Amino acid sequence: MANITMSIDDALLIKARKLALEKHTSVNAMVRDHLRADVNANSANGERAVEAFRAALRRTRIRVGKIAWKREALYDR
């Protein structure tokens, strides 16, 4: 597991330590759990957005065919 260094307001750190003590955990664990939950929620939101986009494509009459062009050709002028 990697270690990171953070700057945090002194008053906030004191409150976080008190809260961690009440929860029988550490500030480190609270930050790690919060980051994990935030990343997981963001990942789930992204997956839902992709699925919603795919569902919208399935409902349309537009069909995308084979790509017959090369990326470099798009920039030729």
C-alpha cells in the first residue's frame, strides 16, 4: 500500500481525530474509506452512463457502419 502526504487545516484535523476516536478507527482509515467510496460511486456512475448511451443507440434508427477512413486522413487539408 502506498503512503501519501496531505496538508490539512489544523482545526479540521483535530475534529477528524476526535471523530476517528469515537468510531474506533484512524483518520487514515477514514480518508481511505471515503476515497474508496467516492471512486466506486464514480465508477458506477460512469458504467451507468455508458449503458444509458448504449441503450439510447439501440433505440435509434441510426446504425454506424464499418469505418472506412483512417484517422490521419481527417487531418489532411
